[in-house]
Amino acid sequence: MSEIAPGSRITMHLSLTLEDGTVAEDTFDGEPLEFTMGDGSLNEGLEMALYGLRAGDEQTVTMTPDQTFGFYDPENIHEVPLSDFPADARPEENQIIVFTTPSGDEVAGAIRKVSTDTVLVDFNHPLAGHDLLYRVKILKVARI
């Protein structure tokens, strides 16, 4: 039976719970996740916790922001001129919009407030600043 190693193809169930008990993701009652270790599907901290596990193993691990999505940074909140948005696509509060940076990268931003001339956009990852409880059940490990 293969252990999870770099490049392994994994099939697993995952639940992700915030410190207040809010479930952010849960595949246990649905389709499992399938991915290749190192392909960027999971954050590096969670991948590190999976190495050495085998099919049938279950693991629960609590991870801090520095191990997952980073700390919440108030510097990642920006005012964007309303005129930068298409006239036929007025942004709305709590909407997630993908922005293109000057270097061509795409980043998601959450609209926090729409004013007469500006839009307040939060570019922090939605899970930034949270301790996260991951529970996984490994269903299949394949070497590629």
C-alpha cells in the first residue's frame, strides 16, 4: 500500500472548519477531492500534513494562519474608483470579483462597500487570519 509522497495522485474526503465551528467546506457527504500532490490544489501546510498517510487513514489537524492562508492584512483593503468598473456591471457589497493586476495576474477581491465614487475592495483571502481544523480521510493513493 502506497504512502502519500510528492507527485502522488490522491482521492480523499476533506472537511474544513473555522475556529468558531463554521464549516467552510465538507466533501464527506458528496464527491471526494482528487488531485496530485504539489499541483497547487491544496495549500502547502495541508499537503505537509498528508505526507506518509495511506489509503484508509484519517487525520485531523488544526493549522494556524501562518500554515495556511496567512494573517489578515488591513493593507490589502483598497479603495478603487467606481469609474474603473464597467458601467453595465455595477459592483455590489459581498460580491467577489476577479481583478487583473498590472503584471497580468488575477486576484479575487470581496466588495465591502460601494459609495458614490469609490468601491472598498478586500483582497485578503476569505480564510486569512483563521485557525482552521482540517479532517481528512484518504480513500486512494496512486503513484504516477
